[in-house]
Amino acid sequence: MKKNLGTICIHGGWKAKKGEPQQLPIYQSTTFKYETSEQMARLFDLQDEGYFYTRLANPTNDAVAKKIAALEGGIGCVLTSSGQAANFYAIFNICQTGDHFITSNTIYGGTFNLFGVTLRKLGIECTFVDPEWDDERIEAEFRPNTKCFFGETISNPGGNIFDIERFAKMAHRHGVPLIVDNTFATPINCRPFEWGCDIVTHSTTKYMDGHATQVGGCVVDSGNFPWEQYADRFPGLCTPDDSYHGLTYTKAFGKMAYTTKLVAQLMRDLGSIPAPQNSFLLNLGLETLHLRMPCHCNNALKVATWLQSNDNVAWVNYAGLPDNKYHALAQKYMPLGTCGVIAFGLKGSKEDAVCFMDNLDFISIVTHVADARTCVLHPASHTHRQLSDEQLREAGVAPDLIRLSVGIENVEDIISDLKQAMEKVFSK
Ligand code: PLP
């Protein structure tokens, strides 16, 4: 039976059989027992399916991965130990030393650093482009060794909306996949595969968990990218892997080639799996994702509208606001709402912004975002403090930007807290 997203949030991945636990069990075991040496050998020869070591596969992790794949409409999903690991794996699965890729420059600071510094050390070069540039200017950045295009559905922290369909078409014109980090929108509000995106990543630490209990990530494959059509460009997928029985992933696994390689090669060699206990916690979060996201969006729209009408606020960026420059794109890709994250600036100095945050009552200053609890952060002083002023501007982060992640508390209380903190700053 075809199920709607709300039903998948609850029932996806794990289906209890007679006498089995109703709730997803935590298989907190590194390894799995077999009765004969022959049985184990058949697993290694890929003749039988089964679990043998949690770094490669674990029933709790697999059930949660299946749920997320179903939510995104993908054919395969791999859970990782963090969102950082997910973005690293998504790129590294198809890029090697000497390769190049293109990314939107309005992305999370950690991803900016991963791409611009750490991947560069591995010999993988990345060009940052402004998605606002016209097609001609961006397309000029594609090179013969370009392997993919990357963007965030809703950028963290700027809140800019990525034109998925436009960049999917552009990537495909150049024979490469589009990878989209869908963390802030979640599949409840946006399903990038429906707009031509090929691979989706998430920091599951955020809305998917929603309660700040675990750090995690995932990579989801649509199964749609025709790797074999560009076999020379993707030798890792389309030529034999000596480290894996000489198998050619596209030949042996068809549409599951990308996902299988990511597990069989990257997970095997690099690790970065989530603990089954963490996947259990993530699964509890996913069970209410379809209820929390509309509440985040409704609350955020009310808060953004209130901020916009406040004389002490210099600017507000929330794509849910009708006069926002990204509103039309948001309506196209996320008609049900975007997310709970608002970016705004106060009239006044950086010290005023800090004073405002220090005077909040239940709204907390945390590095975290996209949580049931309303929280606030000043990226230029916190998450993005490693970036120069120029890099901050390139990443769409104004020095006065306050990132407010609107939670699911009573919205009148959220506004009252903001109001009383603002009064303390501006009545001085
Ligand atoms: N992608 C986005 C959009 C993020 O906001 C974050 C973290 O804030 C990450 C990736 C990295 O995720 P994690 O903190 O789970 O490693």
C-alpha cells in the first residue's frame, strides 16, 4: 500500500512480526553470530545476505535508513555519524585526487570549510559560486574533471532558497549529478528528487531528530543518475574495484551502485557509522517530524512578521514572508512552509546583538539549530568565526546576522521573550 509521509514517519523501516517488539529494537551489538565457518564465508563472498559487523550494516541503523529513503523517495540511504560525514561521503564517493566540483557559496560554515580546506588537502578542488549569478557565468566554472554540483535547499544560516530544478538541469547538461543538503527543509517540506536532484544529504542532528539527542547524518540516493552514460567520468563506479572482489558497482548493483559503493568501500575503510542507540533516538524524532515541521513553520512566520514590524529590527530574512526575495522560490519548492530558522539583524552594534541574546529568558544560546526548543546564535561570533569577513560575505552571513531557530513552544511566549530582551537593549 502506498503511504503518505505522516504514515511513513511512524511506520517506515521497521515492521514488527508476530511476537516482535512494536518499537524498533536497539541492536547494540558490534557483531552477529553464525553457526558454521561456511555460513560466514558465504557472507563475505556476497553469496548470502546477512549482518556480520555493525560498521557495514546493523538492523537498527538499516531500519532508520529505510525510513529516511522512503521519506525522500530514494532507493537507498546510508546513515553516518554526523552531517559532516554525510557531506564528505556524498562527495568522496565520486571524487578523488585531481577531481573538481562546484558548490553554492551559501552553505553551512562547517561544509564550507570541509570543501574549501580539507577536501583541497586531499587534492579535490572546489569552486564556490553565487547561485544568484546567471547561468552563463556559473556554467563557465564547469571543467572536464568536474564531478558534481552541491547546494543547500535552505542555506544555513542565511535562509536563501536554492533553485533545485535550475541547478539539476545545469548539472545534467554537464553530465554530473546534483547533490542537495536538505537538512533545513526536511522531506516533509521539500523532496529534492522530484525536482531532478540526484543525491540528498542530511544532518539528522537537526529537525529529523528534533530534540538535540544525537549527532548524525545520512546520504540518500535517488537511483536516477545514469553513471554508465558517463563511465569515463566516474571510474570508481564504472570500473572494477580491486578492493572489492574486482566488482564493478554499476554492473553488479545497477541503480544501487552509488549506495553500495558508499558502504562497501567508504564505510569499510573510514567508518563513521552511527551507534544503534543513536539511530533509535533519531527514529523517535522521525516519528513526529510531520507534526513538528508545520508547527515550526507557523511559529516562525508569526515571529518573522513580528520582527519585521519592530522598529529596532534592521532587516529580516525568512522566505515564508510574502515580500521576501526568496518567497517565490519557496512557494515553488516548499508550498507547505520552509522551516523555523529566521535570520535577522538589529539596528545597533554587535554589542547590542550580544546584549539582546544575553537577556533572553527561555530562548537559549546554543550552537545547535532546528530543534523543538527555540534557540539563537550569532554566526559571526560562533559557528562561522573561522571565516574571514570576505568569506562571511561570500557565505551570505552578514556580521550582524542573528540566527533564530524558532521552536514549537507557544508562539506568544516566544515573541514575549524576544520583546522583553529587546526592550532591555533599546531602553538603555
Ligand atoms: N548541513 C547543514 C545544513 C547543517 O546545518 C549542518 C550543521 O549545522 C551540517 C550539515 C553538519 O551536520 P552535523 O553537525 O550533524 O555534523
